[in-house]
Amino acid sequence: MTEKVIIMKASGLCKSFANNGGQNHVLDMIDLEIYDGDFTVIMGASGAGKSTLLYALSGMDQPTSGVVCYKEGKISGLKEKEIAALRAEEFGFVFQQAHLISNLTLFENVMVTGYLSKKRKEKEVKERAKELLGRMHVEKAMDRLPSQVSGGEAQRAAIARAMINEPGMLFADEPTGALNKRNTQEVLDLLTGLNEKGQNILMVTHDMKAAIRATRLLYLEDGRVVGEMTMPAYRKEEARSREKQVEAWLSSMEW
Ligand SMILES: Nc1ncnc2c1ncn2[C@@H]1O[C@H](COP(=O)(O)OP(=O)(O)OP(=O)(O)O)[C@@H](O)[C@H]1O
Ligand SMILES: [Mg+2]
């Protein structure tokens, strides 16, 4: 078996919030490695610190202490401007809500993010935006405003936007949390397809249907990683047996 390559690493990661004169320790000395090629899923009870961990790893928020490294470089300690540049070039984000800019079409929303990076010329950004919206099955809606498309279409456009700069890591926080069953499956199929082509994904979810897409699952409890499980790449025929496997793992975590 080939050795796994570490793409992200957190050491001694802590995050505390002031709370009625005391401190609420939301991340409690997390040591964590994320491997290249994985579809990593973080689960855990509400309030366990999942979103906080995602924000700290992605540089969206600063940890109270500890170090985050991406590839060979440290994110912690970079200036805000440098972190913003790294995020624009290397990271993509998908949230529960699509958060598209309301007065821009889906196509323009994707392009604007492409312009933030210096990786491509304008013409190339346009071509890639179109190609991605096609891959996400929203080409028909791409000239409409976010208010004129369905929630599923908006979320698929948000994934296209997250992918426009070929991110080294795609972060997703409950990306299917606001979608119906059909759109959930479609978004998960798209994410699985991206991972199959090598896209690194780090996703927080409560949803069993989403969790079974993982190649590696982490369980967070009170700001600590207390459990982990790896699985082979997702195959549709095995969905039921994966569900059973994840359910058994979660119940051993007292989920
Ligand atoms: N900016 C903040 N200020 C104060 N407390 C915060 C802040 N952000 C998060 N917290 C607290 O940190 C804890 C963890 O929050 P977090 O959002 O990371 O949980 P989560 O695991 O993502 O939960 P959920 O599944 O409900 O999204 C919660 O108790 C929350 O109230
Ligand atoms: Mg959360």
C-alpha cells in the first residue's frame, strides 16, 4: 500500500470564546492530519465544534492557539491579506445556504470568484465557469438570478463557484442541509464524482446519506477528535452496507 500524503495538519489546535466572564473551550488541543485524495467527513453532536474546526483549518477564523499547515506552509501566523490570498487560490467553500450574490446570474457568480484568483485570464475563467456549470447540471439556469432558480440549482452553482479556481481543498459545511432528498443525492453524486477525480474534500455533515460518501470519517466530541474510521471509495451498490457500517460506528460513538 502506498503511503498517504498529508495535505493539512493541525497541531495543538485550540479555540475558546469568552463566555460570562469564563472561557468556552470549543476546540481542545486537536492534533489532526488530513490526507491527500480523501473525502474526509466530520461528524459529531450539535455544538461539538465541527464548524469551528472547519473555519480554523480553512483560515476563515483564527484559532486561539495551535498551528495549521496546508501542504508545506503554515497558515497560522500569516497576515490576514496572505490568508485571504491563500483562500482565494487554494480553497473552495460550500455552506448550507448557497450564499450567491443576488444581483448576479449564476454564471456571473461563478466568474467573479474566478477573477479573484490570478490563475487564469478572463476568457479562460468564462470557459471554465461554463464547463463547470455544465458538469453541475445547471447550464440551463446559468443566466438566471439566484432568486429565479431552485435551491438545488443554487447549491450546484455554489459548488461550481467553489471549484472555479481548482482548489486544493474543498470545504463543505452541511452542504445538503437545506436540500430535499433528490437534490441531496444529486449534490452528493457531484461531490463524489469530484473526489473520484482527485478533489480533496473536507465536509461536515449530520446526514447519513452524506456521511457514507466518505473515505475517512472523524468524530468530534467536546472539541476533540475521539473516533475515526476509513472506508474504500464510495460505490452506489454498496450504499446500504456502508450505511450499516457508519451507523454501527456512530452508535459506538454514542451519537
Ligand atoms: N463566535 C462565537 N462566539 C461564541 N461562541 C461560539 C461562537 N461560535 C461558536 N461558538 C460556540 O462553540 C460551540 C461549537 O460551535 P460549532 O458551530 O462549531 O458547533 P457545530 O459542531 O458546528 O454544531 P452544529 O452541528 O449545530 O452546526 C457552540 O457551543 C457554540 O455556541
Ligand atoms: Mg456547524
